[in-house]
Amino acid sequence: MAFIYKLRHIVLLPALILLALSGCHNKEKASQYTIGFSQCIGSDLWRRNMLDEMKMELSLHPGANFVYADAGGNSNKQIEQVKAMLNDGVDILIISPNEAQPLTGVVEQAYNKGIPVIVIDRKTASALYTAYVGADNYQVGKLAGEYMYALLKGKGNVVEVMGLPGSSPAIERQRGFYEALNPYKDIHIVKRVYGDWLKENAEKQLMQIQPELKQADALFAHNDVMASGSREVLNKLKLFKNVKVLGIDALPGSGGGLQMVSAGILNASLVYPTGGKEAILTAFRILNKEPFSRETILQSLVIDSTNVQLMKLQWSKISSQHKDIETQQALLAEQREIYNNQQLVLNIIVISLVLAIVFGGLAFYALTENRKSNKSLEAKNAEILLQRNQLIDMSARAEAATEAKLNFFTNISHEFRTPLTLILSPVEDMMQNEKLNIATGKNLKLIHKNIFRLLRLVNQLIDYRKIEYDKQQIVVSRNNLVAFAKDILDSFQQHAKKRRIALSLVAKEQTIMTWFDVNLLDKVFFNLIANALKFTNDNGRIQILLSRNDGAIEISVQDNGIGMEPADAEHVFEQFYQANNGMTKGSGLGLALAKEIIAMHYGTITVISKRWHGTTFTISLPVENKHQAAGVMNTTGFDTISLTDRARQYTAEFEENETTAPTDAFLSPKEHSILIIEDNTDLLNYLNEKLGENYDVYLADNGNIGLSDAFQYVPDLIISDVLLPGMSGKVLTETLKTDMRTSHIPIILLTAQVSVEQQIAGIKSMADAYITKPFNYDHLLATVKNLISNRVILKERFTSEISHGALPISKTLDKKFLNNFSGLVEQNLANEHFNVEEICKALLISRVQLYRKVKALLGCSVTDYILNRRLKKAKYLLLNEQYSISEITYMVGFSSHNYFSTVFKAKYNCTPSEFKRHPQS
């Protein structure tokens, strides 16, 4: 790069010398730019004035080439003109678009080509332009409205003649005019018409609203052309009433707004700068790489009888100066031609001398730089070679580390099988022992079921790793797919019948021979059928459909179960993905493994599912043998006995443990109740059996049901898993602890999340205890007893101290509830009609929940609490006040004196009269 940079300076040396000799000649060449200008909008006079302004400014840049085109108000024609300019290679494009939306495309095309684009008067529909020059039509309209207010002295009717419908100037001018007059309620815009910027159209529209014109005090047109037409209509209608006419443009020259204001045709006109001069100035700043403003907003002012003569004089002076400049430039052009001819001869002589020196130095310099470049390239090649070797070494080490991890993973998974086998065999032996089966049969079946479940998970992990990383080869044999599927289906029939699920095989042919690996394809069938059984409700339907279609064999597993959401169906074949369907979760490997196995058979597997309408998995396998070239064929068929053994890993989880029903249907309810929320059915039943010996147990298998049961039963304690379908245990805990109805209930989180951070998060969710799996049942039972015991102690203390205003309850919501409850009771002690319904209505709680909440916190019923408070107040009044017993009877809410005496005597072993005579007794 250094060589090229220096070489460029040497080559430019003759040009630099030539520039020093030629002076302004090259300055003229430096400004040889081609500026294209496409004009379309406005009246003829307005367009002519814009063009005159541009030519005035261009006269100061004699070297510029100016290309002009007028589309005459036709958007399509303007598009073609702009495309022609782009093809001719203009250096910059100046455009006054007829309409914003149609011209947006061609402006973006020029901008994307790298050609600067200056937009005049109105913007396109996108921001892809270089600069914008124009007046703020909103401010022009607003200025017109303010002037109209002054002109009408705050009262009158106005007719507005707008421009082209949908054009941005018309919209913005109308908005500014309206917002300026809106605060003045005595000025009314009685009619708006569109004149499309043309005098004829404005006259035609105004002739159609003669009644409104007769009521008008003023008329505002969006340009002077339409304003002139408006004045002619007023004259035709002989409306000699002094109607004020206000226009926009105030252009100089014959027929311009200045002349019309001066002649009294218009009362006033707002200057709307054409922006021609500013556009040329901005163009040269852009071309010369000078700073420029992307948004040039031109200012406006009102021209009326007070300043119109001054503006005409200024314009006449500018026009005269412009003619002088043109005359002087013509003389300069003649002198420049003579100078250029003389300069050319001198340049040829100087350049010839300089080139001889330059080429000699260039040859020497090139030789020196070439030697330096060769040395630099050699050093870079050596560095690149070193880096390549380092990358190869790092890649080899990473591959070795990955291989070691995979080997460890596979080996440890294999090692799981040995202890599982040593557990499984003794358990099956014990299950054959009738004596042991009577005593511990239920627990043995639970162990046996979960051994097969764990064995299936280990096998899935090993199979998936073999296929994904070891590129396991399949061994195919030609078999009858119908018989193969029927044998697998038979393994699940018993479990389907228990749940009254219709499990059937439908095949159009009795024999469909094809090539497949029986030891791999069976895993696909097992996974799909097991999933269908898992997610299909009782009395449901599952069908396996086999058919031959267009050179392929299609296998469909259909069910009418709970189905999946579309978002879950898209990811169901991803490894470790688990859909949030509110049911028992698996390992997330079964369907990923199925997809890999089908791919090894040169087939495809797809899923179609709809929530609450069922799921269909469709497998497509080729009819012809595509495995022959790989040499993986086997002539043996499948073994039905081994197939049955492998099926046990999938059917074991459907075996239901026998539940022992209570022998006495009239067992009395236990003192305390527990709600258990756990999505694992085996663990849920286990805890139910163990805790049911001492507590009333309510069961829920997902978070939503658990929350509902907690509100319904208000148990003394809740045990919940953390990872639950529907609602997590932590969210459930936070919800219950922040609800006044259940905030007092102790909650134990029972989960497999064992990290310290996860335990802290569980405690932060306001759980009372956090126990990790696997857990010791005695530890769990001790925790349950301790929490319930502490709650009983707290209840007793509260019951004894609440009369003194003490609130030992530690939880804020419980304090708030008891404060509200006790305060409500105290306020209504004298109300003999005060009852539980009024308390429920005031506290916004149901009758059942109120009874359970008060019982849990105070250890008594609502009625007993109210009665005790009335008697305590009566006792206080008898001791400290001078009321009669009859008065006290009504003050504490008793309507009968005899009933009050009976209740008082039952509580304090004496009548109110005796207590008042002998208070110390």
C-alpha cells in the first residue's frame, strides 16, 4: 500500500505542475459537473421562477452542465425523464416530484446507485435521498391562518381552495391553516374544495358552491393561480361584498402574486420560496464534498399592500444584476478561450520535460519497493504457516478431548446397566416370593417399574450417542412390516384395555415386505406408541396405519389425545426438547432418536398435531433396498421373544400400583390435612400412602390443580414439586403466600434441583422448607410435624393474646387479615344482627374460606370468637362503667336479657348481677 501511495504522487506530479501553470483554467475544469433537474409541480409561472433562480446561481459556476426536463404535471413522464438522466450519467439529480408515492421508486434507484439526490418542495415516501430543500407547508398554512384572523378581525366565514387531493403540500397547508384558526370560534371554514393547483379547476369547483360563497367573508387558496381564479368567480357572481382573497406563492413577474397584490386582485399572498437557488448551492456543496444541511427549510412572509412595492423593487434590481452577470460572463468566456490556447502550448512543453524525470525516478523507486515487498511477503507467509500449524494442533487436541468425553459418557452409561441388573434380578426373585409379596408387594412393584424406566433412559442415551457420534451402521433384513408392527402392538394391548383405549392396527395389505433393522425400528414404534398411550385420555383411540403409496411405505400413528401447540410441534424432534402440555415429562430423547433411526433407513418422519384434537406421526420408508451398497444386509428375521423383552422397558411405566382402599368407610377425619402436588404418579401415590396414615391427604398432579385445591381445602400444610406442568412450584408458592386466604399455610418444596443457588431461589419464593430428591422419608415426616406443630403453638399464643391487641403472627398478610377481622367484630359488637355473611362481604372472602382461615389462625369458629368478644366486653363494662345490666345487654349485641345471663354464667360461673356485686369472685 505504501508503494502504491507514493507511486500515485509521482504520477500526479505533471498534473500538479500543470495546475500551477494553468491557474483558473483547471479550476474551471474542476467544476465540470452535470446537474440534472426534473420539474413537474406548480404553475407555469412558479416553475419558470424556480428555473430562473437556478440559472442565476449557475451563472456563478460557468463550468457546470445543466440538464433540464419538465414533465408538465405527469408522474409517469417524470419517471421516464429521470431514468433517462440516470442513463446519461448525471453527477447529481435535483427533482421536484409531482407526487410522493409514484416517484419514490425512481428516487431510491438513483440514491442506491450512489448518485446524490436533492428533493425540492415535497418529499418522497421514503428517507432515501441526500438532501431536501423546501418550505414548511405546515408553517405556511399556519401563517396564512394567523394572517386571516388579523384580516377578518377575529370574526367571519372562510372558503378554502386546496391543491391536489393526497399531495403533501395540500395536506400540510390545510392542517396548518386549520390549527391556526381552530382556537378562534368566531371564524368558520364553511367549505373546502380541491382546485388541483389549476385556475380552471378552481373556478369550476367554486361555481358549484355558490351558496357558501355568498356567505364567505374571505377566501384562502393554496396558490396564487387558484386565488386569481377565485377572484374572477367572485366577480362573475357579482359578489360586491368585500371578500378578502389570500393566496400562496407571491411570485414576481407578469401574472405573478406580487403583481396581483399590487393590482388589488389579491388582498395578500404568502411567499412560497421556489428553492431553486438553495438547491444549486446545496448541489455544489455535495459535489465539492463540503458540509451541507440535509434539511433546508425555507422561510415565508406575508406580502400585502404594505410591502408589495418594496418587494417589486428588490426583484427588479436582482433581475438587472442577473443580466449584467450574463453579459460579463460572455466576455469572460471569450478571454478564457484565448488564454486556454496559449496555456496549452506551455503545458505540452513542461509536461514533456517533467515526464522524462518522472519515469527515470519511477523505475528506480519501483525496483526498491519491489525488494521491500518481497521481504514483507516472506515474513507474512512464515507467520501464516505458523498459525496454520497451531490451528491444526488445537483442532487435534479439541477432537481428542471431545472423543474422551464421549467415551466417558458411553462407558459410564454402560456401567449403569450392571447395578441395574443386580437390582432387577433380586427384585424379581422377591416378587416371586408369596410371603414377601404379601408384605411388601406394592413397594416391590414400584421398584421394579422404575428400574425398567431407568434402564430405558440409559439405553436411549447410549443409542443416541452411538448414532450421533459413532455413526452406527444398521443391519437390515427383509421382513413383513405388518407382522412386525402387530407384535409390537400386542405388547401394549393389555395396558390399553385397562384404560379402555382402542388400540388397533389397520393395514391395506396383509404382507408388506421391506428392508429394515428390527433392533432399531422397534425403538421408533415403541416410542411413538408409548407416547400416544401417555397423552391419550381413557376411552380414547390409537391407530397404526400401514400402506404402500407411490414407491414408499407410509406408517401413521394416530391418536385423539391432548395434542400439541404448533410451536411445540415444530421442535418436537429436537434433542432434550419437552413440550409444555401439562402431562408427565419424559427425557426429551425418544423422538430425537426416532428421527435419527428413520434417517438411517433413508426415510422421513413428520408430525401433525392440534391442541385437544390429537396427534399424527407419519413415517415414510422406501420400498426398494437402498442398503445393499453399504453392505449392511442380514438374512435373518426378527425374534419375537427378544422383541417382547425390549417392550418391557416401555410398557413398565404403564403398570399401575394397587392402591389400598380404607377398610372402614366411616373413618373419622384426622386432625390435620396435607395437600401434595407432584406430577410423578408413583411418588404422588407413595407419599399419599405414607402420609395418609396420620393426615388427611389431598392430591394434585399439576400446578394449576394444586392452586385450585389449596383455595378450596385450605390444608394445614402443602408439599409441592418445583418443576410442575402448568405452574412451577416456586410461582405456586409465591401466589399462595401473597393471597390472604392461604398465606398462613406452611409450604415444603420437594425437588431434584439441588444446587445452592436453586435452594436459595426456593427459599426466596417464601417456602418454609426446601428438601432435595432423593429424600429421606423420616426427614420429610419430621419437617411436616415440626411445621404443623409450630403453627399450632403460634395459634394458641395468638388466641390467648388477641384480646390485648397483640399480633404475634409473623406474616404481614395474616396480620392484616386478623386486624381487619378483629376490628370488624369490635365495631359491630352492639349489632345483634351482625353475622358471618356480613364479615364475608366486608372481607371479600367466602364463608368456607373464612371458617378455615379463622380456625387455622385462632383455633376456634367465627361464632365462638364473636361470642367470646361480646362476653369480654360485657365483663369490662360491668367492672369499669356505671351502666345497668339491661343497658350492657344491648351494648354487647344481645337482644334477650335472659339469654345474656345464661351465656355469661356458662362462661364465668356467675350471673352478671352476681359478678357486678362481687367482681373479685
